[in-house]
Amino acid sequence: MYNEADEFQDIRDAVRQLCRQFSDEYFRKIDEQRAYPEEFVNALMEAGWLAAMIPEEYGGTGLGLTAASVIMEEINRSGGNAGAVHGQMYNMGTLLRSGSKEQKEKYLPAIAAGKLRIQSMAVTEPTTGTDTTKLKTTAVKKGDRYVVNGQKVWISRVQHSDLMILLARTTPLAEVKKKSEGMSIFIVDLHEAIGKGLTVRPIPNMVNHETNELFFENLEIPEENLIGEEGKGFKYILEGLNAERTLIAAECIGDGYWFIDRATKYANERVVFDRPIGKNQGVQFPIADAFIEVEAASLMRFEASRRFDEHKPCGAQANMAKYLAAKASWEAANVCLQTHGGFGFANEYDVERKFRETRLYQVAPISTNLIYSFIAEHVLGLPRSF
């Protein structure tokens, strides 16, 4: 709750204390330079916060997705942007749940210790978008290796990652009974891949969010880097996507609280016509409305996280949490900007930066319309719309 302690208060306090070391000016400068917040990310890794989902036996804290969502929330509520680090949380989910014992022993301790970054997941393609089952990137088995050819787009943090999760088709679409079959998941060592079959091309964009186009040309991946069973990759990736959507929801909730905090503070301090503008119902009611929406979204986030941690089906809850939180944060962003008036457009208030950052989540990692389609078909039992 907004001003009430909860069972995660110790985590909240600790993350907030770390975030206080990085001022608004720090993130403003990073944004202006279109740079990566390396010092901030390193601090989070060294403190062990990005190892929240890794079991203790592998050097993590074993806190689960619920606690991880609180960490992401607090980063954004403190004025940062967890988009620089959230991949480290959800990308390892596929490895955690579907990887072999050998793969876990090889990678997880190093990830937990901050020696390896697994920030990237390569799924989306330029011609298929979210129609994942029709992806065209192929991985053909040749001896003890897979040879990858194809293209990916909007793949984030490749240049600040050591490992990448890759989804590619290992059986042609025409040869499978279901179009969701025949795809496989691989771990890609980016240091071995870039320049040796993998070309990375940055995509300049509205938000300071490092993202890229990837071109695969006969990239060879050792067969031991296959996660789980060949052809079952789509099933494996869905678990990671549920974690991704829940964590994104938590970030939006953090953004929402940030906007509400800033709007409330400004409305109390800004005096026009001899009275604080927050005394006007036309100003205070929209802020109150935004707060209610963020609080409701937060509850759905916790429900999705709980079900994920208990290994229960959570696709509907994860999608609804992402939808509600993205909507609530965007509405809070508009309210905050409107409350600040012209000053909301000034860089020094940071509203415009956070405004741009939270707008992304109306589109990615899954669009609002696809969430509607999922709920309509899988929850309400309506006919498939596409």
C-alpha cells in the first residue's frame, strides 16, 4: 500500500537506500547522453538484488518473482529506469525452469555473483512481430552444433550482456502438427558470437533504451547450449514471458507512484491566485484517480507473482497485471505533466523523461490489443480473433 509497511519493507528500504546514491541529475545526464547507467547497474548487481530469483544453492537469494517485482518497482519509484536491468531477472527464468543441471551449475553462480549478465532475449522478428510461431530464424543441426541464420529486431541490452536467450525454428513450420511446435531455445555466448556470425546494429529510439537489430549468418552454437528438449522452445519461453510481463507491471507501478509523488508535491507547493493549486478539485481529483488505478494494478501484480512463485498457471494474471499497470502509469504520467503545466516539459523536473519511459509499455513487451485477445479467448472462451 502507498504509505503502509508490508512484508517486503526491508527490501524496499534497502533498495531505496541504494537508489538514493543515484540522483535525478545522474539519470538525467545518462538520458541526455543516451548512455547506459553502468554504475547503477553494477551497484545493483554487487548488492545481490539482481540475483533475487536464483536459488540459494547457486549463490542467489531465492526470493522469487514477488520479491523481484518489488525490487523493480522501487527502482522506478526512486526515479530510475529498471529497463536497464530487468532482463537479468526474467531472462534467467527460462534457464531456471527448463535448463539442465549442468547448465545451471555452469551459469547461475556466475550470474548471481555479478560476473555474467544475461540481459538479452532474442524472440521478435521484423516481419512477424508478436506472431512468434511464424518466426523465420532457423537453427539447423550439423554434427555437434546448430547453425543459425535469420534476423531479430528490438533486442535489448545486447551490448551490455554476456549471454542471450535465443528462440529459433529447428523444424520447418510445414513439418509440424501445431505451429507452436518445432522451435527451440538456446543460450548464446555473445562474446563468441558477435563478429563470428552475429552482427548487431543499434536502433536509435525515443527512449534511452538500448535496443538493436540482430543479423545471424551461419552462427554456430554448441549443442550443449540447447535449453530443454528440441522443438519445445515456445512452451519454455512462455514461462519467461509471464515473468517479464509481471516485472514490467511492477516497473509501471513504480513509475505510477513516482508520478503521483511528484504531482502531489508540486500541487502542494505551487501557489496560483493566492492558494496552492492542489486545493482545486480540478487538480486533486485526477491525481486521486491515478492513485486508485495504480493501487489496483499493484494488487493484480502481486496475484500474478504469487501464482508464478507457486508454479501455478499465471498467464491471465500476468497479462492483466501488465495491462492494468501500463494503463495506470500512463494515466499518472499525463496527470503529473498536466499538474506541472509548462514546467512538466522542462528537463530539470524529470517529468518528461519518465513520461517517455513509461509510454513504451503501452506497446511493449506485448501490446494492449494482444492482451485483450488473450483474455477474450483463454479466459472468456470467445472465438480466436486472429
